[in-house]
Amino acid sequence: MRFRMLAAAGVLAGAVMSATAVAPAQAAPTGATGGWAMSIGGPIRSCAAAGCGVVYQTSYGQDVYWDSSKVNSAGNRWYHVTSLASGWIYCGNISAPC
């Protein structure tokens, strides 16, 4: 009986630890220096805000290269892209994490 309780506690602890290990992978990048991401369709803008002018309109499946990211004053993450056009793309418009 005692062995079953210890085994059940071990399984529960393992499940909690595996759930905890998934969370950082979904978090916004920290210290990342850039990389390729796929666009799901959306504009590359002249600055990191929805009201900025459109520099280039991406289509679903196009690859963009980003070299940095930042969170704007509204709390939204934007990626600075250098391929296709130079500008900023909202994190929800590419396959990179928000």
C-alpha cells in the first residue's frame, strides 16, 4: 500500500514537472538574437504599432527573418524583420511566440 502511494506521488510530481517544462517554450523569447519565422499573413509596418504605415503586406507561408523583438507601450510583442522588407511585424502574424 505504501509503495502504491509513493508511486502515485511520483507520477503526479512527474506530471507537474513536465507541465512546468512546457511553459517556458511558449513564453516570449528572452535573449534570442533572431531567426526565421513563417508569416501567416499580415503587414510589415514602419514602427512597432498597429497605427504605423504598411511597408509590405506578407502572405501566408512567406518566410521572414527577424533580428530583434520588443514589447511596445500597449504591451504587444513586435519583431523587427529584415527580409522581404525592413520593418516591424506583430507576433500574431508570424510563427514566432507572443
